[in-house]
Amino acid sequence: TAREAEVARADFPDGFVFGVATSAYQIEGARREGGKGDSIWDVFTEDKERVLDRSNGDIAVDHYHRYKEDIELMASLGFGAYRFSISWARIFPDGLGEKVNEQGVAFYNDLINFMIAKGIEPYATLYHWDLPNNLQKTLGGWISEKIVDYFALYAEACFANFGDRVKRWITINEPLQTAVNGYGIGVFAPGGCEGETARCYLAAHHQILAHAAAVDVYRRKFKAAQGGEVGLVVDCEWAEPFSEKAEDQIAAQRRIDFQLGWYLDPIYFGDYPESMRERLGSDLPTFSEKDKEFIRNKIDFVGMNHYTSRFIAHHQNPEDIYFYQVQQVERIEKWNTGEKIGERAASEWLFIVPWGLHKLLNYVAKKYDNPAIYVTENGMDEEDDQSATLEQVLNDTTRVGYFKGYLASVAQAIKDGVDVRGYFAWSFLDNFEWAMGYTKRFGIVYVDYKNGLSRHPKASALWFSRFLKGEAAENKADTN
Ligand code: GBH
């Protein structure tokens, strides 16, 4: 059997942050309560065909009403931080940034105050995919340049209202997904954009500018008094070259450019990766000299969402969707010996490859001059199994192994000198998994959808709890 990684709390520096992560649309529910406006996900899911089980987040797991119970459970398990997201349409129902919705502000004040009272540090994400629908309808959402100013107004309102207590801010979660799956392929809200698929590059461009504008507001108006930090959360799979051949090595690098470099290169170096420009030409927007100067170094830390890895080979014209065709890469799940890169979780895209995170963290440190990094999401899912007993579904041993492996990988990166400051498990609760609805369960806490949404910690939550308390006995290597 596979050798299990040995990992203990003591392998991480003092002050290293351990937390859990969620996002507003996936857990809150209360779609029409508290003066909230519709977001693009509220509207997108009205078309039942968009979601595998024809569900939506109208109620989700009702965190809006159960936040106290949830935070109490989080605290009792021993987590020191909670990464949650703020629903833009709760703060500005029409997105226009004129007058805050006081009920929305009150909800997040209560949430933040409660977590602080329980000893949990808030990590707030401003945008986790739930754009106020009015901005989509009237402007075309992220395709429009005007969105940059609206986002800055929203960010400013959040800093002003919550920044006395929130010291770690994330502007945008995974701009790649909004661009590619939201405005490009269209499997996520808003379901594509009018005209050419290539217009999705505008959605990426404006997210980068909006991120920088929010950081700029923070630095000019809040930083001195509040003393916090603002980061961007990017997502990247590790791309392992399929062979020693130079073309595969270069292809793997290109794949990373198209995920990570797309967002971090402009911020750290002032422009998109050369490999993207070569393949996309004028489809890729350009930054003016003024923009370049403006976005440069507008970041205090890198948030890294990481779940999985693939072998990547060069392919002149792969039989795949547009996005892989333009990259000229082929994604492969098996090594050339036929060995799988890792066991698959429930999601088709998710292979369990702990060493990929170690390589990715080292890559980021080297390429971007050792920035502060938080692993802002890491986790795996299992299928919602209607026939299993509660006892069975709580016994998530594969997930325990996943966390041990990936945490050991983070500890190794820290030993290598990578400046990793924290780790957030995705997710605290089973929740609305976007286009997969409730069919995939990423939680360390089980939510019983058939019994009043009751919460039940899985074995992985209990493992975390022992790990956080430094009880290492369970974590000894399995040397079989
Ligand atoms: C994260 O994205 C999200 O931040 C989080 O909200 C989500 O719950 C979590 O992943 C788990 O999925 O097979 O075409 O449907 C990670 C990046 C982007 C990976 C979408 C899976 C599915 C593409 N994810 N992708 S598709």
C-alpha cells in the first residue's frame, strides 16, 4: 500500500495559520433576505439545465441563519482562521456603489464579530464569482472596463466597514475561472459572453485592473490606519512534463503561464507571459504604460488555490476545447509507463497528487522572488452517495490521507525556504459545488440535506482537530 506522509503541527513554524474556507454563494442561501440583490449565479441557476442536479444556492446550507453554530464548530475543532467571502450584492444590491445596504453590512459585522469572539481570524474575499446581476445586465459585467471603478467602490466600502477588524483581504478568487469558465466556455455564470470566445480575455484583463484598483484604494486610504494586507487568489494545477523531451518541458511551462502567469506576471513583471502573446496575438488585451505602472507590485501576498496535477505534453493541435488548442497542450492522466498520476477523487478533474503542491510552491517562490504565500484552498470531494449510512459517509479516510499528504508537501516547501504563511482546507462544509450542484461533497463537515441541513464532522475534521492540538500519534508514517 501507499506510504502515508508523516506530518505534525510541529513541522510548521509558530504563527503558521490553519483555517478553513468557504464562499458566500455556496453556503449562505437567504437569496432574497436582508435586502440582497440578485447575483449572476442567482440568475444563471434559474435555468435548471445549468446545474447537474437542477439545484441552486437559494437556500444552500443556510449559513446565513446558522453562522453561529458553524463558527462555534470551527472554533471547537481548533481552527485559527476562516476564509469566507462577502456577497457584493448584499453590500450593493445593484452593484452601483452609491449607498450601502445596511442589513448586508450588519450581517457581515455580526459574522466577523462572532468569529473574533471565538478566537478565529477573518480572511475576507471580496469576490468569489457572485457579481451583482445588474452590473452584468447593464454593462456586460467583467467584459466592460467600467467594472473596474465599481469594484473599487465596493472594495472601499468593505475596507471602511470591516477593515478595523479584518486584516487579511483577498480581492478576487480565481480570476482564471471567471474568465475561462464564466465568460469563455460558459459553464459558470454568466454563461459565456456575446461574440467571440476570445472576448473572455477582456474579463481577465479587467479583473487584474480591478484587483490593482482595490489594492490602490487600500494603500492610499486604509493601510496606515488599519495595517492589513491585500492579496489575490489564483488557482493553478501543477503541470508535470510528460517526458524529458524539450517540447514537453516547454509545454508544461506554457500550461502554467496560461493559468498562473496570466495573472501574476502582469502584477509582478508588468505584462502577460510571452507564450500567451505569441499564441493569442491581438486577442490578448494590452496594458498601457500607465496601466503597467499602476498594477506593478500591487499585491501583499499570493493566495494559492490548488487541488490537483496533470502530465502535460506538447501537441500542435489537440482534440480538446478551444482553451487547450490555443495553448497547444495535451492533458494526460497517466505517465508514459501507464502509471496513473494519482487516484481520482469524485470530480473528473481531481487527481490526488500531493507532490504537485510542493513543486508548485517552489515554482512560485522562484519565479516571483519568494512572495508571502497562503494556500487559500486545498481539498478533495466525494460523490453524494444517497444509499450510504451516516456512519459510512462520515468515515472519509481518503480525505484524511489527502490532507496528510498535501500538508506534508507544504511543510517540505517551507523547509526549502518557501514563505508559506497559512493553509486553508476547502471546504468547511459540504455545499453548492457550482455546476455540479450538491452532487459533490468537499466538506470536512457533512451536511445532511435530507435532515434539516444538520452538520456532522467527518473523520477528516476530527483528524484536523487532533493535528492542530499537536496530537501526533495518529500521524505516524504507515511504513507498509
Ligand atoms: C475552486 O476552484 C473554487 O474556488 C471553489 O469555489 C470550488 O468549490 C472548489 O474549487 C472545488 O471545485 O470540469 O469543466 O466543470 C478550483 C478550480 C475550476 C476546478 C473549475 C474545477 C471544473 C471545470 N476549479 N473546474 S469543469
